[in-house]
Amino acid sequence: MTAAPMLPERHDWTVDDLGDLSKEFRHESMNGRPIEPSDSPAHQDLCIEVALALRAHCPPHLIVTIDQSLRVNRRIEARPDVVAVGMANYATTPVPVEDAILAVDIVSVPSEFREIVETAEVHSKAGIATYWVLDQMRSELSLTELILDPARKRYSFGLHTTDVFTVTEPWPITIDLPALSSRRTALLARANKPAD
């Protein structure tokens, strides 16, 4: 077991400050505040399933990845659960936010909705064309699509569903939410089954 890194006392962190910390410290930075994610295997498993669905027909000039840092400015480094960026950034971190065309975040606990609202505002102002929020707090997974209005730098609501999610932009993507919900229910049942 590795001890969590201790952060020096500071009121305002820049992305460069956080980049100088130990590589063991996974982080994002929102308005000078470091946020250390702590995700369950259930959350990460869902990230992988979504990434695989996105990758199925991903155009060759893009790469789909999970848990990727996006540099917004000197005070903000976002870290979507799943993101599609230009292939030119294949060996780059953090990736410049303007090279991201799709970001997906997965909500696991009620308190994350406040962070999602703040994150959506950051992503829209940074110009990420499409932002999806996948909610796993109920038995049926739901996905909400937010589409950027470039002139206003704000998102408007697109598709919201608990059914099969299918879009043609930014490329043809299908995510079978009922199948993912069933898979998650089965995995949770296995996880909660008493040991023999």
C-alpha cells in the first residue's frame, strides 16, 4: 500500500503546480482547487464499457481514452471519465482542451451533481462540442447529451434516455444502456453474494 501524498498548504493551485507533484497523485483542478478522484471498480468498469462503445466506430483521426487530463488554462485541468481527442495528442498529457471533441462523465453519488454542473460550464466555455453525463445512481442507467452552442459557449440539452442511446455526431455511436444496466445489476449481485 502506498501512502497518499500530502499536499502543501496552499489556497490557489495552478495546473503546473499540480504537475510538479508526485505522479501517484491523480488529480483534476477546478478554479485553483485540487480534486483527487476516488473511483470504485464499478465506476471504472462502466468507463471502460462506454469507451469501448465509443471506440467501435471511432474515426482514425481521433482516439478514445479514459481518465485523461485536459488542460483548460493555468488554473483548470479537467479529467473526464471518457474523452475523444485528436490523434495528434496520442503521446501528450495533459491534452489541450481545444483538441477534445467529446467528454463523458459518470455520476456515481448524489454529491457529484454539483461538480457535474461546474464541469459542464468549464467544458462549454472551453469549446468541447459534446458533453455526456451518464447517471448510474438508479437501477436503470440514463445518459444525457449536452450539445454546445458555439456562439453562446453554453450547452443545450439533446437526447436523454434510459434506452439504447444512438447518435450520428460526432460519429455514429450506440450505447446499449439496458444491457449495461443488466450487466451492472448482475455484477453487483455477485459482489454482494456471501462467500461460501
